[in-house]
Amino acid sequence: MFEPLPDNLSYPALEEEILSFWDANNIFATSLEQRAGAPTFSFYEGPPTVNGKPGIHHLLARTIKDIACRYKTMQGFLVRRQGGWDTRLAVYEGPPTVNGKPGIHHLLA
């Protein structure tokens, strides 16, 4: 059913070959065009690291989002990918002051 993989297979080279194919054939844009007019699916996520350093839990969250969006795409939904969101007015989960300056928590109260 499947051809055996060569012993000297380079996964990084294979990935580059696949990415080149997707770029040359505009695969992602074509998948969106094919779903024009289809029901939409939106996956809202928080900012990846607004309140601290990146951690393994951020990777897990992005993986779950990717799986959910791919699944809904395979079901025929139009899924627009957009990572993160604008955090300029997000509630800061730290102390009321940062480096002696007042936080923004009072602006949203």
C-alpha cells in the first residue's frame, strides 16, 4: 500500500519540500477559497504570554487550538486563523504598580 521510506530520509528536507509545494500551489489560500460561503468557526484565544514568560503550557494550548481548527476545517467550516489578540487594554494580573508606575487595572474598573 505504501512505499517504504528510504534509510537516508531527512525529515527537515522533507518538511522544506512540503512547505515549498504548499507555497508554490497556494494551498492554504485555496483551502479558504473553497470554503467561501461556508459556515464559519471561530476559536478565540487569549494572548500567548501577556503576563509572563512563555512556558510549555503555551505550546500545549497552541497545539489544542491547531487541532480544533484543523478538525473544523475538515468538517467544511471556514476557519480563519488568527493568533492572539490585542492586549493593550487587557487586565494586568500583577500588582497594582510595576516599577513604581501605576498599572492599568483602574482604567477597566
